[in-house]
Amino acid sequence: MSEQHAAEQHPTPMLAQRVRALAELFVETDLLRLRIEREGEEIELGRRTLHPDVVPQIPHDLTAFETHAVRAEAIRADLVGIFHLSRPVPSEGDLLESDRELAFIEALGIRNPVRSRGPGRILSVKRVDGEPVEYGAVLFEIDRG
Amino acid sequence: MLIANRGEIALRINRACQELGVRTVAIFSQADRESLHVRLADEAFCVGPGPVARSYLNIPNIISTALITGCDAIHPGYGFLAENARFAQICADHGLTFIGPRPDVIAAMGDKATAKRVMREAGVATTPGTDILESVDDALHAADQIGYPVLLKATAGGGGKGMRAVESASDMERAFAGATAEAEASFKDGRVYMEKLILDPRHIEVQVLGDEFGNVVHLGERDCSVQKPSHQKLIEESPAPHLSDQARSVLLEMAVRACRHVRYNNAGTLEFLVSGDDVYFMEMNTRIQVEHPVTEMVYSVDLVKEQIRIAAGEPLGYAQQDLQLRGHAIECRINAEDPYNNFAPQAGTLSRVVFPGGPGVRVDTHVFSGAVVPPYYDSMIAKVVAFGASREAAIARMERALRETVVEGVSTTIGCCLEILATTPFREGRYDIGFLPRMLASGVH
């Protein structure tokens, strides 16, 4: 494992501090999931159980937790037309092993593919099937991290 | 109606449509996202990034927008695709009404060498000149026939591009090379033709309207002789001052005759060079013009609404004798330019904008305090139009209006326009297209 990869897998002290502070706030709420994105980084906290008797324990040592730096990339429309999802229908959370067609934009009777441009994980699908889209409209967000 | 333009003319078209109860769709580039025409249209679609070729000239994205929004028609405004016959045909092919003349008329009149031939066939006097010149030798031979000085002009051109004045045979080779290269770079068509260079003429144009039923009317003339050294207009007025009844009669009669000859439909403008009582056809613009407000003010006609009505198949509904000219109107173009530095275009944020008002003052603009002037487009940011019962009243009103006008953040032509209005040649109405270049060259300002 390279030094860089090791650094990416284990939290730095500052990151651990931030996560801990967020976790303490999170347990005070009844949120199921909290995700914070900032400058290409993402911290996501989630509950595994809703049982009222289970009191979440916040570990002191966060080195056991893996961190995942999210590099979100927007896939945008490069023309004006009607957005259609391809088959199999891509969904949030889908893992993309390589470049694949996610959708197409129909314009002037021509089918214009929208591709993932590489591997990643679908963070969000921003448009619905049959929706008109303008130039530059965000269609998908892909996690390249 | 899809409005295939930007800036003040897009807003102008939107206003006419709103008053006619026509839903509007605006297109915009990413640089124009916050623009006023985008905010006031019923719907708006981004068609590309800032550069014109990828946005306002992006025919596939424009047509696609019109189709997916259920538009019936496209108004091209002026510039961009307004005189593109191919675009007009593409609109027709997709069942969209193009607000303008038929594609064959645009094709015939848009090519300037062809337009002059068509005008000669109609018996309209044209500037002595030639068809397309194939070589420098052709140009030299033609110039000997016509007599120096001559002017080389791009057949696909406008805005002063691809033009070279030639004083003598020794200048011809260099001028020919320069004109063809500039024409190729500006219009992707390097063909040039030649005209007699008429020294310091007046530029006087005639507004026309024609319907699908062969009816043609004129709405008088406009004097557009106050032009920058690049031949772009800066101040226009109607009616033209000190134009003899004979010259006026010839101009208006020629304009109507030419339109009937080509079965012209919709709005258009025929431009002439006038020297004394000699009148020569220069070119025709098959679209609404920037300076159309001065005609609207003196004839009380909404030209954009007329364009839409005509395109919808309605007859004009009035004859020439029903159109009465009243008063005098002047327009000053407020450009984001430095007039004392060769009118260098300015881009930036307009930190403060205040436009004038009061009786007889009209302002067509798309800018407001905080608006950004992008670097990609023409530098005009507003037109201030003043109407008065007489020319003197219109000048006084325009001076008052310009003094009230505040545009901070970029240099503008406001001060230059005030200077022009104060000069004796302008106040006496005795100026030609060389007037402004001479004024600037004299350094007196």
C-alpha cells in the first residue's frame, strides 16, 4: 500500500476531529443519514438501527474507520433536447466498473448518448425520463473517488 | 415564439409578444444567464457557452429548443441568424414560421453583389460597380472603367469588414489581398466586388413593410450618416434633415419599386448613398434594424408587432396614405466603448446605471445596475431615443436625456454623443459619413 493510499484510507487527526464533532451532533438528532460535501470531500454519517434502547457509542479511536474522499464529477448536457434514461436504468448508488452509456438526449430526431466517461459510483440522477434539458444541465453526479 | 437573440432586441421582441398575448421562449448563452430578456420571457433555455458560434449561432440547439417547447415561430432579431437564408429554410423545414422574409428573398438580397444586380433589373440606380472580382487584374480593369477612387467590398459582408478604399492603381494589389483575407476571416466568404467611392456621401435608408398579398408601404427615411470610422452607426434620425423633396421622392419611390420587384414580405430596410440629389442603392437589410425606434416614434407604428402579424399571414390593413409622419426622432446608441481610443470595446460590471425618462424619451436596453457586459458580443448596451415636434425640440430633449444618463463601470459613448449633438454641422443638419471621423481626428473634444 502506497503512502498516499494509506493516507487516504486512514483519517488524519484533523479529519478525525471533524468526524467526531459531527458524530456527537448527529446522535443528538433523529436523523437517519447526514452527508456533508465540501471542496470535493464528503463526510457521511448514518444510523444502522432505530431501536430506541440502543445508544450509539462514539468511539474514541477513529483510526479503525475507513474514510473515503469523494470526488464528485457532474455529467452535463452538451446540447438541448429530451433526456431519456438508458437500459438498464442507472440509479443512485450504482457502481460503474467502466465507461457506459447512462442516458441519451434526443434532439432533432437524433439519439445523442450520455456516457459515464469512466468508472465510479452514481451519487445522484438529476433528471427524469422525458424531461427537456438545456445546454449545461447537470444530468448525473458520479463519484470518481 | 422563440426569440433567437439577446440583449435589447430580445427584450424588445419579448415586449411585442407579451402585448400580443404570444408566449415567449428565450435562448441564452451561459454568459447571459442573468440577462433581463431571460428573466422576463415565459421560458428560457441555455443553448451554449459564451462564444457566439456555440450559442446564438448554434442552429441545432436553437431549433431543438423551439421544438421541445412547442414554439410556432422564431424571431431572429438583428445580426446573428437574422439574414441567414439557410436558417430561414431550416425553420420552414421544421414547421416553424421564420419572422422575416422568405428564404429566397433573404438569399437574393443578402448577397450584396446579387442584390445590386437585382436592383438594376428593377430600374433602381446603384453605385457604379461590378459583380464579383476574380483577380487583381479584374479589379484593375474595373477601376479603370469606373474611375478612381474605388471601394472594394465583401459580398457577404457588413459592419465595415472586408472593405478597402483604393485611391490609385498602385494600391490595388495590396488592397485586394487585404479585403479578400478579411472577408474570408469574417464571413467565411472571401469574394469581393467593387464600387465607385462616393466621397463623403450621406447614408440614408428607407424602412419598408410588405405583406404576403403584394402590398408594400414605406415608413419614410432615416439619416444614419453619423458613423464611427468603422462605418458602424452611432446616431440616427428621422426624417433626414435638409433632404430635397426631389431626392426624398426618388428614394421612397425606388424603395417601394424594388420591394415590389422581389415580392418582398415582412420588414426591411434599403440603404442608399446620397450625394446632393444623386441617389444610389447600396444594400438591403432583410430584417428589423437597430435604429427602428426612430421610425416607430414618428409614424406611431410598432414595427415588431407588424413583423409578427405579417408572418402570421395577416394583410397590412393600411395603405401608404394612411401613414402620416409626425414630428422628429433621434436615437443615440450607448455602447460600452471608449470613443477616444478607436471605440475599443469594454467589458465588465456596470456598477451603477440610471436611464432617463420624461415625455418623448424612450430607452431600449437590457442592462441594469450590477449587470455584466460580457466580452463576446456587440458593445451596444442601450439606445436612447428622443422625440419632439421639431428637430430642434428633439435635439434639446436628447441632450437633456443624455445628461440624465449614468452608466458607471465601463467607458461609454454618452459623452461622445453629447459632443456630436453640440456641433454646428449636426445642429444645422449638414453632415455626412465623414463627419464623425473628421471630428475625432481634429482632436477637439
